Amino acid sequence: MSTSLARLARITSVSHKISVACGIFMVLLPAGLAVYVFGFFELLSYHPHIAPMDLPADGLSRMAQTALYAALLVGPAPAQFALSQLRHLCSGYANGAVFTVAAAQCLKAVATVLLVLVLIRPVSGMLISLAISIDLPPGGRALVVTFGSTELWIGLAGVMVLVTAWIMGETATMADENKSFV
């Protein structure tokens, strides 16, 4: 087997595994968050958005838990879309569609999600703080806004993937044009 065929076989194999993993994570993410919020209250204090807040010692009411779960789903909602795009991208790679306009569009969608995450993470943090303090009397409720280096790194990654998708799309378009001449 030639080296290029071996590389293509490796790309196909790894891409198929990543595609399957994306599908699994798409199911596990919301289910895992539900188990986290409703089953392991004592671990909530380790969540990066929750750690700076004082959780009630006796736990959260069911309404507050449900609100917290909904607030925690806001952050990864775009990630769910990104996972679906990555799954589609890797399925294409596994079928040999490596440098295509469709692959570039999937990468562009993932980049867009990364850039949207930069905006959504602070909103998610605000919703989490409101959910945790929902049972507190007026004056005891809290609204926490966070924006840090994590958001900056996510934004930088989004810009890098966006530029890569743009270059990949242009390359695929030029290759398609060249095929039409030959």
C-alpha cells in the first residue's frame, strides 16, 4: 500500500471515530448536565461560573435546579450545533470528501459557533447566577457577569478556524474550476 493510500486510510479511520464520538457527545452533554445539576449538588460549587457564588447549604429548590439546568444548557447549545457540524465534516472526510466546498462550509460554521460562544458565555454566567439566587429574597439575589481569558482564547480559535475555512473554500473552488477546464 502506498504512503498516500495509508494516510488516506488513517484519515478515514480517525474521521469515522471522531464522527461517532461527536454523535455520542451530542447525547451525553445535556444528559450529563442533568445528572450534574439534579444528582450531584455538592459538585456544583466547582463549576467555574458557580464557584464565586455562595450556594445555599441546604441545596437549591427544584425550581432553582430547573432554572440552573436551563441556564447551564445555554452555554453548550452552540456547541451542540458545532458537534453536529464536526460530525458532518468528519463523515465527509471518512467518505473521502476532504478538500471540498462543503467541508469548508462546515469549518466556517464551527468557527462561527466559536465566535458566538464568546458572546454567549457571559450571558450564560448571568443566567446561572440568577438561577442560583432565584429563591433568595429581594436584595439577596445576584447577577454575576464574567468575561476572561477563556473567552479571548475561544475567540482567537474561532478567528483561526474561520480563516482556515476561508482558505480551504477558496482552494476547493479553484480545484473545481480547474477540473472544468481539463
